Amino acid sequence: MKKIINLLLIMAIFLIGCGSKVSASKLDLPEVTDHEKIVVNLFYGDGCHFCHNLLTYISENYDVLKDYIDIHGYETWSNKPNSTFLGEVKTALVPDTEQFGVPFMVIGDEYLIGANTTEFLNLIKKYYTDETYSNKTFESLLASTKAEIKEETYDEVMATSGLKTPESNVPDWLVITIILVVLVGGIGGLFFISRKK
């Protein structure tokens, strides 16, 4: 019985150690400065598998990314004006020969098609360290559209996609640790009660 309790305690300590947060250095991001946040203009589709993968990645790393980026989301699969606006942005920025779809991001003066997290982080790094960064290219396209755009915040994008925001996420390691503590306490209690009889 003592061996089981010791094993459970070792597992609990291991899980607590594994629950450390992602750091900026793990994502290879520069040190946080007083630089303005980079606006990520994200077109996505509710139900799009690739969009879900990208949003899951952002959500899992948002504790770090929130110091670097500000998400402006535009759902295009069930929002006709946003879909129309995406077509206008494509016409202005993307060559006709390039494949096109969502997720589609405009970051600074560049665009990114797909859920390539390495390219996404490279653009964040590039513009976060660029003192001349601006979101003017996208802002001018937004100002010129006649479509009734619905822009979403990060929390709204996550809600639309059925993902939890970091504030509502309870880390898996914490849940497992609590369960293990309850199990160890229960087994320990049973052990002491049985010894007294």
C-alpha cells in the first residue's frame, strides 16, 4: 500500500512539473517591449478544419502571444458581408495564380494563406521588431469596402469556433493533479482507517 501511495505522489509531482507554461523563448519570439501589438486580421470559416487547427494553436499559446498580437477576426462561411470583403482583400493582395482559401491572414503589408504556424510566427517576429510597422494596408481596404463587416475580438473568434479562451481553460495538468491528490487522500484515508481496526 505504501508503494502505491509513493508512486501516486511521484506521478503528481511529475505532472506538476510538466504543467509549466509556454514561454516566449519556446516560440522564438523577441523580448516583450513597448512596441504596439501586431494586428492579425484573420479570415476564417466556422467549421473549417484548418482554421480550427490554427485557432487551437493560437489558443494554446495565447498566454505568450497576447503580449504580441491583437486578433481581428472575420468569419466568412456564414457571414456574407465578411465573405464579400474577403474577396475584395484577395483581389487587392493575392495574385490570381495563387491558391486561395481560409484561414487567410493579413499581417502588416503581407498575407498568409493556410495554417502554417511557423510562417505565422515569422511574420509576428518580423513586424514586432519593425519600428515602421503599420496596419494601414488592411485599414485602407476596410475603409473602402461597402460591405457591412462584422469584426470579432479574440474572445468572439474563440467562441464562434467553439474553443475556450485561456481565461476559461483549466490546464489539464491541474485537473490531473487534483484527481491524483483526491485519490491519494482517499487511499491514504482508507489505509489509516483499516490500520486502526
